[in-house]
Amino acid sequence: MKKILLFLVVCLAIVSCAPQLKTHSHLIDNSISVTRRYIGSFIDFTHTGPEYCANAHLLWIRTTQFSIFGQLSAFGKDCKFKPGEKIYIKRMYSVPNENGEWDYQIENDSSVIYRLSKFKFDNNVLVRASF
């Protein structure tokens, strides 16, 4: 009887110490979630008024990765980013809008945030781009 009891305890210990298998999709969901993308250090900005761009105040932002004005724009009148700050792009919503496009925001490491616009200059013409 003692041998059977010892055998059951050993079997129970072996089963309880066996490694647990995790599904592949569970590992992918936890390891590849990107919350924001680094787009360079802030250099400077220019502002255009509502008479120029679809009745909206736009900030044209230059970073070390987007160094030409007209590539990156955000809604706002005054830019509170400081030169040299790291700038990131982040998705605002978990569901795309009615056209299947995502809305994004541009932010720094502190609490300065602007909604990214879809306007850019392409061959000196203002166009609405999609990301």
C-alpha cells in the first residue's frame, strides 16, 4: 500500500512540474504590440492659417527623420515641442473610421499631444494623404 501511495505522489509531482504549453497566438499578441513609433527629434515648425488649408490651423513639423517641411502636419496654432525632444506617432483609436483609415496623434515624452492631419505637400501641391 505504501508503494502504491508513493508511486501516486511521484506521478502527481511529475505531472504538476511539467511545462505548460502556450499557444503561438498568445505569444505573438504579447510580444509584438507597438504602442507608438519614434519619428525623430523635433527641429522646428511653421504654422498655416485656416485660409490656406481646408479651414484648419496646421502645424508643419520638422524632425530628424522628416526633415523637409510639408511631410508631417498636425492640427494646432502653436507648437509646444522643444528642439531636441523625441517625437512619436501613436494610434488614437482601436477601430478605423468609416473610410478604413486610422486617426493618429503626435506626441513627445511628456504631455504635449497634437492630432496628426492627413495633409502634406507633394510636388508643391497640398494633398490629403492616407497613412
